[in-house]
Amino acid sequence: MKKLFFITAIASVALASCVKNEVAPTAMQQNEITFAAPVVGPQTKVNGEIGATYNTGESFDVWCVHNTTDISDTWGGTAYFSDVKATYDAGLGGWTLSPKYYWPATGKLSFVALSPSLANTTAYDHANGFQITTAWSQGANQDAIIDLMYSEPTFDCEKASFVNADNDNDDDSGNYKFNGVDINFKHALSYIVFKVKTTADYSATTKFRLNTITLSGIYTTGTFNQKAVDPWTEDTSGATGTYVAYTNSTGLDFGTSAVNAPAAATKEIILLPQELIAGQQKITVNYQISTDGGTTYINQVQEVDLKNATVAAWEMGKKYTYNLSIGMTEIIFDPAVTYWTEEAGGDITF
């Protein structure tokens, strides 16, 4: 097993608390526990973000504890519910629980969540956070589309399902605006994207087209312990995956200006954090070049060991943009003249 160090900046806990807002259209709406659109924390090394807005088609699991007084920063108390799915309610404009749960008349609730809704995680506890002790599989062959995320606790919440647009008793239209319990998700995996360009401005008749970018030898399974020094432990003895990071049957034209190579079939390449090992994880680039201005093309294949890049490991919560620079060596001739071969001309007698 190889372990990945958890960066201190990511490990630092950002704690949230609830504010009591008791303005509500109906008693039922006021009493039901609901959630606002979750916030997805920004990634580092960002060149554009994935998942900054939580997808309304996604669901997440919620754990909740009850306390009679504020607990501020330590998870504990009486379990109110555990591992309950929250899904988007278009009529409400927020996420509701199934089955539904309601605010207690006294005391305060604290919440923590895991996305997407999963079955293979242990209950949340303050010492370890979330744990996935059965091997998590991130899939392969273009199926790496799960953005595993977790939240820190939202502490000491009271009845807070609806407020007005400006937190007053009306918003001029008489409509109430949804504002349920806040959830702030962090990314637990690594996000890989690519840009492609040429290393120089070649002759006008030289054209380049990108066809595929493939990642191979990628570790796909591991276990997760949120608050461990090394949260992810990848299974280096298990099967590895091959991911098509980009594909285009007609080719993506590129030149000296870097061009985004969007993920294949709109599926983002979100991978298990892992150490990059010489000879293990590789990138294969299939591209074409034309020397007649784009009339005919010849195929080119380049394979590179990812360990040769500057990144030593993919770490959780980070986005890595690889800049692929494709160059050509000019054809130069070094003419040489073969010596005359000496031959006897023969004797001529007059």
C-alpha cells in the first residue's frame, strides 16, 4: 500500500453554525428539516472549476445529532438520524429528506453530509470523520464521473427552513425564499484536465489534430479515513484502470495557443488520489500531422510516463492541468559528395 499525505490547508477545519430564522409560510414548512443548495468548496490549482454549483440531479446522505445546548466544535450528543438521503425538491427549491424529519421543539441539531448518496461508509464520528473501509472503486474506462465529497459539521442549528429574500417579513411580492440548512462540501478525489499546443509556430502547410488522450496504469480502488494524516490508501495490488481523457473522431485542431481538451463524452476525469510511480501511470497521446495544409494526415502516437512530470502525486481536493506541448524537429540536410572512384583508363598507343 502507498499512502498520500493530506495537505494541512485542506485538513484545516472550517466550522459552520446555524442562525435562527423563524419566518415561515406554514407550520409544516417551518418544522420540516430542509437544506439549501450545497456549496462546493473551491479547488486548488484551478483553471476553471468543476462542481462549484451542486447538481440538482444529485443526492447526498446526512447524519444529525441533537443537543440541548451549543456544542460549537465537537460532534456528539443524541443521534437524531443517520445516513438519510436528501434529494432536490423543485417545488421547494432545495433538498428534502426521505423519509422526512422535523425540527425538535427544543435543543439544537448539528449536521454533516456525504455526496453522492452512498451505502459503503461508516457512520460519522468526531475522531475519524467519514470512513470508507470497504474498497472504494472509482471505476475505469471513462466511468470516472463520481465526485466524492464530504462536509465538515454544521453545528447548533434551530428551525430555519424559510426566510424572506431580504430576511424581512416580506419581499414586496409576498413570496418566501428558501434558505435551509447550509452544507459546504469538499472534494475527496483528484481532478485531471488537459490542454494541448504546439511548441512552435510551424510552416503554414503544417497542421496538427488531437484524436485521443488516454491514461493507463491508474490505481482505481482504495480506502478513505477523512481525518487520518493520510486519508487515502490506494490498493496498489489490485487492478488498474485505463481512462479516455479525451477523444474526437474528427480531431481537435491546435496550434501555438493552448486549447482545452475537454473530457471524453463530457465525463470529467476525477481519479483516486495516488502517488505517481515510475513506469506505472502513463499518458498516451494520439494525434495527426499534415504537411500539405490539411489535405492528408499521418498518425502519431506518443507515450509518456506521468512520473516524468513535475507532479509527484495527485492529492485530494486538487485539480491538475497538464499542458501537452507537441513539437517537431525540422528536417535539415547535410549534403556530402561521394569521391570519384579511381579507375584505370587503359593505355592508348598511337
